[in-house]
Amino acid sequence: DVKVTQSSRYLVKRTGEKVFLECVQDMDHENMFWYRQDPGLGLRLIYFSYDVKMKEKGDIPEGYSVSREKKERFSLILESASTNQTSMYLCASSLLDGGLYEQYFGPGTRLTVT
Amino acid sequence: GENVEQHPSTLSVQEGDSAVIKCTYSDSASNYFPWYKQELGKRPQLIIDIRSNVGEKKDQRIAVTLNKTAKHFSLHITETQPEDSAVYFCAASVGDNNDMRFGAGTRLTVKP
């Protein structure tokens, strides 16, 4: 069974704080993804990574950065959190060619920025 | 870039009726179309998928159809049950097959 875990289920941060969201998968998947989920907007891709130290921008990368130092771990970083980054954040992983295979999602992190 | 539109945004049906959710996509190179179900408070999970060399796929009460010419695909749920109530997302692969784009989701409510 693929397992994708995220470091926190709920997180409350203040405006301007640096925020780290961690994601770990245990299936040796090459691809990892970060999405944010907002009502009426579905799942929007922030960044994805197809290999260690590789990253690609998704549709809404502004205000975010990512880090992939190890294959199993993909971190999303909010350099200076803002209230419009309050959202549910979902991490996912898949085999290479992530557009051709099922993505396995983590449980999500609900981030509130006050 | 790829754009995936999903309709309707909410759908309410009576138990036992059928439900249909439709999606359109813009990238003619897309060739993988999964559907995910997200129950309240849980992670999205794949329920069915279809590849571009197939026009229809069925799995018990769930079916997906694909029209590549018109660039649309649909999810059909027959004999709906209350446990089918969830948010459903369609998705389409992006041309280089490294990632995919999701629709905005459909909240399906099945009334007992």
C-alpha cells in the first residue's frame, strides 16, 4: 500500500512567518506534487518534482518554493506567509510520467494564516 | 496550458438514480483521464481512469466515457447510494505527461 504522509494536519501561522510543509512517500515514486485545494477552484498545482533536486513550477507557484533533497521527501516552503495562503495543502506522489499514472495523495494540511 | 472544466459544480440525486459529471479539456495531446473521489475530510482517491485509446470503461456501477474529438469525458454512476456522496474531481494529463490538471470538482449528494 502506498503511503503518503504530511507532517501536520492543522497548522496556524502568523503573517510573515516562514512555513515548512513536509511530505514523505514510501513507495520509491519519482514524481511528487504539491497542490492547494480551495472551494470552487479544485486542486491547483503549485510545484512538482520528477527527481531529486529537480522542480517544475505548476500553475500558482508565486509565494512558494520547494525542496527535494531526498527522493522520498518533498517540502513546500512559504517564505513569508500571507492570509491569502490560508488553504488546504495536498501532497501527492506517482511513478514517473506522473500524467499517466494514478497519483496517491497525502491526508492534507489545513493551513491558517492570521 | 491545459485547462480542465468540470460541470456541474453541485449535483443532488435521489438514491437509485444515475449521476453524470462532465469534463472538457483543452490539450489535444492529453491521453490519460483519471477520476478521483474525495469524501468529507479525507484524501482524494482514484476510482476509475481511462486512456485515450479507449472510448469507454466500466467498473461495476461506475463508467467513464471519452470523446477525444470533442475533448470531453464523463463519469457515470448508476444506482447511486448515499455512500457515493462526495466531491468528484476529473483530471487530464498535460501534453508532456509529467503532470496533470484537475477540474474544480463536483459535490454529489445522494439523498436516501
